[in-house]
Amino acid sequence: MQDVVLAMLAKEPAHGYELRSRLRAALGSLGEAMNAGQIYVTLTRLGKAGLVTSQRADGLPDRPERRVYTLTPEGQQRVAAWLAEVNWPKPDLAEFHLKLVAAATARLADPVALVDAQRREVLRRLRDAQRAALDRSMDPVAGLLLEGVVLRLRADLQWLEACERLWAELDPTKRKAGT
């Protein structure tokens, strides 16, 4: 969650309510269950880690003063590192989706390029799992686990293809990688 919040701040400084609204919009119905306090706890941790700073901003007549959060240079470096990370399947699907949304919204990276990098990592892992599954001396119980890994990676590839189609449609100047 910390990396997602940092990436959402990369576009422009924001207050907690704004960040929560952006995250809810990015997640659609999945974001409805998001706890509002989670954003503020995350922002506090990021501040203690030196990744964000905050300043009080004047409120409107019907709203109190708010804290506006801004990335520090260290926060910007962490966002860049997070966007470059391709250690699939560590991120859950919602986190990867938010990475794509944040990258596109803040113009930090091309979402299609991020999908392509993840695809290469999934293909590498799939190739390794398939090779291991071909080992005839393997215990059948261990073989069952490898079969599950292969099936999961194939499903992940299909989902990444769906991601690529959507993000390519959202930016018609991007063409499918390799064409």
C-alpha cells in the first residue's frame, strides 16, 4: 500500500481524502471496502520514513484545514524502483493494477511497457516450472504442486494480455509489443 500511495503522490501533492478518492476510483467496486484510516496511517509511516513531507493547507469554509502531502526525493526514488520491480507473482492483482493506474495517471511510465516487463518475468518462471515438471523422477505430490504453479502462471499471462489490450486501447499511440 505504501508504494501505491507514493505513486499516487508522484503526479501532484494531495491530501488524504484526495488520495483515498483516487485509489477508490482506480479499484472500482473493490475500493469501496477500503478503510479511510488506512490512508492516513500509511501517510504517517511514509512521513516517518522520510518519503513524504506535509504542510497544512487552508480549508474551505465548509471544510477544515488539511494536510497536503508531497514526495521527497527519497520518495521519488522509491516510486521509480517500485515501477521497475518485476518480481511476479509477489504483487497481488490489485496492487499491480494500481501500479498501472498510478504510472499512467502521473505519467511515470508506460503501462504497456510495465505489463510487458511482467510478462517476460512470468514467461521465465513458467518455462522454469515446465522444465521442472518434465522431470520423471519427481515425486507425484511435488509434481502436483508444480502443475498448480504452471496453471497459475498461465492464468497470470492471460490476465496480463487483458491488461495490455486495455491499456493499448486507452492510448491508441501504443501498439502491442513486438508488432
